[in-house]
Amino acid sequence: MQLKLNGQRSCHLLLIVVLLFLLCIALRQSVQDRLASKQMIDHRLLIIVPFRDRFSELSAFLPYMSKFLNDRHRPHHVIVVDQCDSFRFNRGALLNVGFLEHGCSDCDYMALHDVDLLPNHSSIDYPFPPDKGGYDVLHVTPPYLHPQYHYKEYMGGILLLTREAFAKSGGFSNLFWGWGREDDEFRLRLMEAGLSIGRLRNLSSGTASFVHLHDPRRHARDSRIVGNQRELTFRRDRTSGMDSLRYRVTRRYSLAIDGAQPASVVCVHLHCDTGVTPYCAV
């Protein structure tokens, strides 16, 4: 009888120990979740979207990204910088305008985001870069994940960085009129500024990780090389940046589509100096 009682007590004690162990794990996870949630709330993301004449893509982008970020508890604000002049598209200058005109004083990090790219994997997130490996900059669409561009130095698509990192880099060159290469030159600026750059990894979905909305039949790339354009855009630009940018804001308004969080839209006219970049007005 004594042996039976001792056996029952041992079983009860073991059960209590197991329950206490499980309770400790649950409490620890709860604390970690609360800390992670607080960390997310402590940061606010600014999404800068360079834009022109792609409302079909924007109408898909805004509701999708609003839900995507809200599902991940990422407070955010979107600014769409619409180039409303008649000059060739200048993505780098528009991103500079977005940094200067965003008006989100509590946004402490940024996503430089193409309007035709949507994250398409459940594990993709837009974290504060220093919280993801201690980086200043995090490339979300590296060449092994982007649906179209796969060269080693590719730095376009979606780029996360702190406001301080963007300011330290000096922003984008303003010489890149037409399509391409401004992000390659920006990569050199980031490296010369001594900023640490990380890349999104460990996604088994590869290039299916993002949806590329671009339809070249409707929106052909302006890839013409005109006059001295190759000479100026195939080297590091040390003459221009966000501090030398000249532009004029012609309109501001709020845009909400299909219940998405309203985005700020800024219409701008960029300055085209044909004495320096005669290819801007072709």
C-alpha cells in the first residue's frame, strides 16, 4: 500500500512539474510576443512609391499593401510621388522628393517601393532593418528573388532603410532620366557611406516570392540612350543628390482605394536642365 501511495505521489509531482514547465514556456512566449508587438509599434514605416500613368497597378497596390502590412501589425504611411511634367521619367528624383515631402514625422524607416511589385509569400515582412540582423539597409527583392532582374549587383524593386541611412547616403542621383541604372548608382552611394546592406534570405519560393504586375505591352520601358546619357549614367555621379534637387509641387491629395488606408499623393514637376542632361526632354 505504501509503495502504491508513493507511486501516486511521484506521478502527481511529475504532472505538476510538467504543467509548471509548460506554463513557463507559455509565459515566456507571451512576453516575447508582447515585446515584439511593442517593437513593431515603436517603429513606423514610410512607403515611397515613384509613379506615373499606372493607375491600374496603383489600384491593385494600395489595397494589397494595406492589408499585407496591417496583417503584420506594421504601422505605415504611403506617399505616391506622381511625376506630372512632360519630361522623361526620373525614378531617383521622385524618391528624393518622397523623402523631402512625406510629412510623416513619426516614420523612422522607409520602403523605396516599385508600384508593380507585390510580396507573395507568408513569411515576407517589412521589419525595421536594424532589427533584422543589425543592418542599415535591407534589400527585400534581391536578384535571386526578383521575378525579372537577376544580375548580382541588382539593388532595385523594394529596399528598406532607416531615414538616417537615406540621409547619410545623400539620396539618389538626379541624372537618370528614362528607365534603369539609378538603383545601381544608389548602391555605390550606400557602400561609400559605410552603410551595412542585408538581403532577404531563406525563402524556398524563389522568384515566385513576388508578383510582378508590369505589362510591357501597356507600359513600355523608356530605355533609350540619347546624346551624352551613357557617359553620365554609367559612372558614379558626384554632382547631384537630394540636396541639389529642383522641383515644384503642383498638387497634394489623399487617395483611398477599396477600403485601403489612405495614401498621400504629391504631384511634382521636376526641373530639367538641358544644359547638363539634354536627354531629359527627349
